[in-house]
Amino acid sequence: MLELYYSKGSSAVAAHVLLEEVGATYEPIEVSIAKGEHRMPAFLRRNPKGRIPALGTAEGVISESPAILEYIAQSYPDAGVQPRGPFKQAQARSLCAYLCATAHVAFAHKHRGARWAVAEASLRDMQGRVAQNLSDCAAYLQKEAVASGPWAMGEQFTYCDPYLFQFSRWMEVAEVEIADFPKLQMHRDAMLARPATRKVLAMHGLI
């Protein structure tokens, strides 16, 4: 059985949705970031990075959302969420890497600025840039990285889609108007119509 280490409302939503989509047998284990449980020895023994999400498997723990999502997709081939062919697979990795290394970092400046700076003025400066930086990310995704739909890669629902949905949630928190990005809005609405998404959002107290 897989173990999903998650904190309510965190970026673990993406992996959580995908586990439901593929029909995985898994145990959700809450590790509250608000309570600092991700820094406690019990969790650090599982993921020394102290970051959420993490996925426990029979072979060990996997961290980082792109790796977790691809692992789930490959572990449940019958679910059909793995892109078909080397080029599409590379495109999927590229999209997830962008969401992880660029978009998530831009959003993290809103609440996690202390990872990069300590001066109050520096923290305020970073926070003040979050909405614009996420808007820039959304513009790139809208024009270059997201297919015309209904899903991130086109007609096939893939492991990228829960992660792109997570990006729409970052936009909402940062008060970036998703209606300015029609493809992203269409994708968000399509994800919200899926039972797996609604189930996970309810588990996280988001609906």
C-alpha cells in the first residue's frame, strides 16, 4: 500500500487527486505544516527534506511532486494517465518541471520568503511580486505550454492535469484573475467537474 504524506491545502493536492484518479490503494497520512509537523523527527525520518508531499512505497519514499506524479502514472498503466510516446512524455516532464521549479517557487515567495531572505523589506518585496510573477507564469502556460484542451496535453487526461489544477489554486490565493487566461480557466473548471478532484478538495477542507 502507498502512503501519501500530505498537509491540508498544500501542493499535495495534486498527488492526492491523481491517486484517486487511478484508483490507487493508499493511506493518507496528514502532516500538518501549520503545526510544524513537517519538521518533526517522525516525518524527517521519512523525508529528510522536510517537505510535503512525500509518497511512501514498498521501495522507499519519493519526494518532489513531478517524481511522485510520474511514479503514480507508471505504477497504474491501465489508468491511461501516462502520455503516449517519448516526445509527449518529455513534454509532460517539462510542464511539471516548470510548475515545480518556476511557478511554485514564485508562489512560495508569498508565504515562504524566509527560505531566501530575512530582512523585512526583502520579504515584503518578494510578496509584492507574487501576483505579477504568477501572471507571467500563467501567460507562458496559456501561450506555450498548455494544449487547447480539454486537458494540459490535449485530448488525453494525464498526470500533469492535477498539477496544473494546483497552479490554478495558487493563482486564486495570489488573487490573479484566471478569467484572463481562458485555457487555464477551462482546465480548472474541467478538473472541478471530476469526482476525484471534488473528493480530495473535501478531504482537504477546501469545499
